[in-house]
Amino acid sequence: MKAPLRCLPAVLDRIDADLDQSLERLFAFLRIPSISTDPAYAAHCRAAAEHLAQDLASIGLAAEVRPTAGHPIVIGKGANGGGPSVLFYGHYDVQPVDPLELWDTPPFEPRIETIDGGRKVIRGRGACDDKGQLMTFVEACRAWKAVTGTLPLSITMMIEGEEECGSKNLFSFVRDNADELRRALALVCDTGMWDAQTPAVTTSLRGLLYEEVRIRCADRDLHSGLFGGAAANPIRVLAKIIADLHDAQGRVTLPGFYDGVRELPPDIKADLDALKLTPESFLGPVGLRAPAGEKDRSLIEQISTRPTCDANGIIGGYTGEGAKTVIPAEASAKISFRLVGDQDPKKIREAFHAFVRARLPSDASVSFENHALSPAIQLSYDSPILAKARAALTEEWGRKAVTIGSGGSIPIVGDFKRVLGMDSLLVGFGLDDDRVHAPNEKYDLASFHKGIRSWARILAALAAE
Amino acid sequence: MKAPLRCLPAVLDRIDADLDQSLERLFAFLRIPSISTDPAYAAHCRAAAEHLAQDLASIGLAAEVRPTAGHPIVIGKGANGGGPSVLFYGHYDVQPVDPLELWDTPPFEPRIETIDGGRKVIRGRGACDDKGQLMTFVEACRAWKAVTGTLPLSITMMIEGEEECGSKNLFSFVRDNADELRRALALVCDTGMWDAQTPAVTTSLRGLLYEEVRIRCADRDLHSGLFGGAAANPIRVLAKIIADLHDAQGRVTLPGFYDGVRELPPDIKADLDALKLTPESFLGPVGLRAPAGEKDRSLIEQISTRPTCDANGIIGGYTGEGAKTVIPAEASAKISFRLVGDQDPKKIREAFHAFVRARLPSDASVSFENHALSPAIQLSYDSPILAKARAALTEEWGRKAVTIGSGGSIPIVGDFKRVLGMDSLLVGFGLDDDRVHAPNEKYDLASFHKGIRSWARILAALAAE
């Protein structure tokens, strides 16, 4: 059935002609301050869910606002006769806007602005993350429906309202509705392009093991004048543990840590190398110059395809102004590992605990608290779906679409794989300068417009058996 | 002139006969809540100063309440014809009392209690630190005056009201009044006994170099998913520095750190060894077992006569509940060195800065803030004053008085030496279980009573040429 591909030119024309209306619909959505983490905005979150459900209904989806223990989840279903079924995931909630005084325009009064180089951008909270991104998919569906009277394939949409506060109720929702949500493939629009010209499919997400380590020595804080020299110091114990976690080459020293880490296929590595990511371009904007990871790995490998270990927080003893001569009773650190390939987070957790215990003096004890334990996600480089998506993106943007590994995690994607047995295709149009989670968030108008066209092409490619 | 020694028995009798009145005077002083660090108690601090000045006047001293930019300083002067002149230092201010709910009795309603083993104690804030201690000296003077009509030697008393909040105005007061305050010797009653049976002269106070170190890497906090692996992490930089500061033998690794550290004279070391301080007795009560300092040094050396390095505080990154995947822009630690002998705090500070800088990756910068920089204080083991004080204490307590090194600092004692060229004799009657700075502070009645008698004997010994 090649029908979808035959209709594509008309669908793309329709998208171009409808752009102003698409923007108006996005702006109406952006005006709803659906800040999920702040209970004061709960009614706005519900309003955003209802607004979205109405919009999905307007393009013929069977749409529902489904309750959870927190903010509701919007489900929209549109069936057609052919092609694979897909589950599209996005989120209608947004980050808080503070510090408000750093915004140049009110965060919930979206507008088009022209920035340096003449780029037109959509300014406002959620413009990119994730309202703008998810609406690229919705608008692509709308255009298909308008031109052909149907969707090019069977689509279920699941749009949650708690992504920015931990997706607390999404995981049980997915488990409880597994049969309803299990489709041939998940589509996610919450990632980025390589740069403003180069589209990308995110084929891997690093996993995350996040542990809090608390070292206790004496049963109370001690005066360092009286006890200094004789009392075990938990800050020193912790410092030694953190220092020992890396060797001089930047490799993580946990025994077995690199088990399951594979080398990249040569063609993928060549694609990555061809991107020529430089420390100047990647680290320079945040005030850094020198890649700090494994010395024998390129910068792009360090941030996307190699595992890491970092200390994310540490606290112990006196941290106020001035001096206090204390040897604290305890000190704690938050230590996380980004995982790739088949690294087993449980085994690494065990190895980490053993590593810490081996470095405890007799007067120190330790307790651990786990905050995250998810393996890496990897879409096979051989997947035909990946090939179709790359071809569609390459066609739209006029530049070869790359596959990239995201250094971060999208936990629900792990659940799609583990609970529903479903691969995810991650395509998004965010750019590094979108200022997501920060004041003055924006989304390039080109990301929005060509993003819609990109989804239209991807849907056509997926529908064409 | 042996007159003072001839009068001593009558003075001691007078002290015994007057004990109840001595306690009443102490209680009246303890009832004044002279908490210096809390501005709400400023009037009480002034009241305590005036109360004390009146009491000093009642024993014939020319007493004044001298203003400072903070709480006033009480000066009392009593001259006589013979003996060396001395400056007695103490403080009338006390620590805050919170958490109030942990006190078994109201902190400013002093009382006599009988505790385990039948020991009688004076309970209340300031009972030991320092009202009870300083009144041992005042009451000794009162008894001398009552029996002989004069003081046994020329005495100036300087009692400040800001010891518990940093003695902010004392140092300039001493400098501005150097001629008035410069005497042959300073006497200080703010230290402790070795144990309830064994009197002690504190002959050394460790010096203190206290540095705050701030490491900065990126110019903002980074997402560990996006930047993890490539971005320098200031917590890791700081952990490595702290870990490197000690070797496996527990020695501090700063180049030149041990310059100026001398071995103890054999007789003093023998005295210390004879005290048989055990980890069970010293570390056990705070939940520790193993001396954590230099492996080739005894516990008592570790805490009193050897230099140390400790991390007193550390903070960086996310320290709230749960997890945040951040690579922080900066991390800081408070690191202090306890110094002994002739260690030069300025040279050690320079060595520390060089040590830190040598461990900075190219993307890290450091800034330092100094919070303390004082050399150690050491009363010569050959001093005739020390011999007289030890003999007087041995006579009173029936057990050989020991010389001990205090692990902590009394900064004004350093200024007495540097600014006024004056040695200090530190004798006090505090015990390890006095709970100074904590709820339910107490002072043994025996410390108070025999403390007064001890000072009477020391004054006699100092007066007897």
C-alpha cells in the first residue's frame, strides 16, 4: 500500500497553508500555565488536559481525560485500516517559571520574536518542552486527516501531566493499562536535533543508577580541638571514596563496571566523528574547555555512548558563614552512574556498595538510599524503523539525519521496553539554545514548522509497508 | 618574703567556712542570662558585667565596666606591695541554651544536685563555662582579702562578655590598652582537669589555620545527563584534594607541614604515658573505638601534642531530598589545621594553597578564604611558674598535677603572647562530663570548692619569691 506516500505532497502543502492556524492553536495551549510541580496550578493542569483532549477530538480521535492520583493523563485513539499501530507519548505539563524577573516577556503570553541571525522563535514556557514538540505531532495528524479524511496508521496518544515532577503516576498507569497501550512502536517527541540544520534520531538513552551514601562516625558532632587527630572524620572517608572512583585515565574503577559496554559499529562511529563536536562549541558556552572524561574517548563518546560516574551533591559538617571547629558525625553524597549498552544497574549497585564498604575505617558505618535504577535504552542500529525515520528526516531537512545517543534518561521509555516490550523512536526538534527549564524558553519557528512536516513524512514512511 | 605562705592555712579555712556564701554569690551571677550571641540578651549581658564589677569592688578592687562596640569588658585592679603582677582573664558571657526542651531544670535557675556516685554538682548554664570557673579565682581573692586585708600580689582582672561569640572586641581592647594590661603573667581559668582526681596545668594550646576552599568549574550548574562525562566536576576535584591531604599512615602530606614540630621532653612524655588514656575511655563515650590519627603516635599525643588536618564542612551540588542530576558549578570545603610547637601558620597556608592548585584540572579555579591563622602556644616546660603551679595543685588535690596540651585554641592567649609579650598560666577545674555548650551544663561542687583553694595556693606560691 503506497497510498500514504502518494498523499504526502498534499499533506505537506496543507501544513504550510495551515501554519498560522497551527501557531494559534499552540499559543492557546501555551497560555495555560500547567506547572505540574506546584499544587497551586493543579486546576491549570486539568484545564490543559481538557484543552488538549478537545483538540484531539477535533481531529477525530476518541479522546479522554483519564484521572490518576495526580494530574490526569490524556488518551486519544484514532484507528485506521492499515499500517502498524503506534503509541505517541508526550507531556502537557511545564516547568516552573521562577525566577520570573529573568524573563524578558511574560512566560505564559507566547509570541513570535526575531532573534539574532533573523531566526524566528516562539517565546514562552513550554514553547519547546513539551507543548511545542508534542503539537508538531498533533498538527501532522491534523493535516493527514484534513487531506485524506483519515490517519495514515493506527495511533494512540498518551500525554501525561507529570513529566516535570517525576512522572509519579505514569508508570502504574502504563502497567495497569498495558493491553490498551501496547503497540508495535512508541513515538516520542521530547528530544533534540543535532543542530539547527541537522535532524537526528535519538537511538540510545543512558541508564541511571543514582545512590545516596551516608557515612556516620561518632554518635554526635565533635569539637575538632578536643577530638581532632583521634576521631574518624566522615567527610574524609567520603572524599576518599569519591576520589577513588576514577583512575588517572578518567575510567571508573568499580570492578566489573564496563561489563556490557560495547564498542560502536564502525559506520555509526564514523557518523559521530563526522559531526566534529569540539570542546569549544560544546563546553565553551558553559565556561569549560577540556573534556573531563575517559582520556582515550572523543568528546561525543564521553557525553553520549560511554558510561560515567559523577558526584551530584555532597554535604557534611558546618556549611554556614565563617568557621566552626567541628568534626561532624556524618556526611553524605549523591553519586550517580550513567549507564550504556547492557550494563546491569543492579550489579553495579552491588559493586558500588562493596567498593564503599571496603573503604570504611572501623569507626565508620554507611547507609545507602537508591534514587534511580534504570538500564540504558538502545534502538538497534539495524532497525528498519530507524532507517525509515532517518530517510524521512533527511528528505525534509536536506541534510543527512544522524543517530545520536542522549546522555540523559527518559524513564518511561525504559518502561515501554520492559513492561510493554515496545521499542521507542525518539525524534524531536529542540535545539541546544532553547533554554528549556530556564527563563526565556523558546522553540524555533523552523523547528515547529519543519517538525510538523517531519512527522507527516515519518508517518507516511511507517505506513508504507 | 614568706608571709603569703604563712597565711595560707587561715585563707584555706576561711574558704571552707565561706563556701555556702560563695555558692550564693555564684548562683546570683548564674541567674543572669548573659547570652552574648543573641542581641535580645544584650541588657542581661550588661547586667552581668555590672553585677561582677560590684562584686569585685566589694573585695576592694577598683572596678569598672568598660564599653566596647559590643558587650562591655569588666576591669578590676587591686595593687599590693609585693610579688609579681598578674592579669586574670575570664568571661561572664554564656552559650545559648537551645534546645531548651533538653534541659532537665531551667538553665538560669541554678541548683545543687547529687548525681551518680554521690557527686554533688552545680547545675545551670555557665556553672562551669566560665562563671563557675572565674568565680573560683574571685573567691580565692576574697578569702585572701578577708584574712590578710590585702591581696597576695598585684592583680588586674579582665573579664570579657564576648568569648562565646568570637571575642570580636577583645583583641582591639587589649591592643588599645596594652600598657594597662601588660603584667608579668596572665592567669586563665577556662580549661579542665585531667580527670576528677587529677589536677592539670594546660601548657600548650594548639594553633589553628582554618581555610575555606571554593572550587569552581563550569559557569553554571549542568545537567549530568547532557554533560556527564565531559564536564569537570568540582565535588570530585575537592574530594581528591581532601583525600590527598593524608597518607596511609595518617600523616598530613603537605610539604613542610611538620617543620617546627618537636618531640616531647622524655619526662613529660612519661607523664603523659602514665595517664594511660585509652580509646575506650576517650572515644567510647562518643561512639568511636579506633584512634584515627598518625598510626605511630599514642592517642594522647594525637589529641594534644601532634598537629592535625580535618575537613570541618563540605557542600556542593544538590543536597535536598531525593535526586537531582546536576553537575554543580562549584563546591566548597572548610579545612582546618591544628598546629603545635613552632609550626608557622602562614607557611602552612602557602603550602596548602600550592597543594590545592597543583591538583586543579585546567577547567577548575579556586578561591580561598581564611578564617583563622594562629600559631600554637607553649608554656616552657622549664618555667618556674609552671613548677609552682604544679606543686600548689599537687598539694591541694593529693595527686601529682600533670601538664597537658589542649587540642583547642584560646585565641586571646595568643594575643597575650604576641601583643603583650606575656606568658599565660592556664589552670581550670572543668571535667569532660560538664556538658559545656550543651543542655544540662554542670560544674562539680568539688571543682568549685577545691578550685578556690587551688587558686589560693597558687597565689601564695606566686607571691612567695
